[in-house]
Amino acid sequence: MRCIAISLVAITWLAGCITTANYETMLKTWVGRSEDELVQVWGPPSSFIKAPARNTLPTPGVGRVE
């Protein structure tokens, strides 16, 4: 029983790593694209954060992701 539990934890952990890698790869495709394009595909940001340079940055919303 313990072996099964450890196997499930390992599989879940590995699946999380794979998903994170795919997500990071997808995010990199947006580098250099306009904010308007991003909003058109992902939806409007849910909020904004204040960056150290005193500009604001959008935070992802729960919009649609394609």
C-alpha cells in the first residue's frame, strides 16, 4: 500500500513538472507581442500590480486561454 501511495505522489509530481514546462513554453510565445493581442486571446486582466519602475503590469485574469 505504501508503494502505491509513493508511486501516485511521484506520478503527480512528474505530471506537474511536465505541465509547468508546457505552460512556460506557451508563455514564451507571447514575448514581444502587444498587450492588445494578449487581451484579445486571454481576456482582460483581473488586476494590476505596481512594478518597481512605477509602471503597472497586468496580472492574468480567468479569461479564455487557447
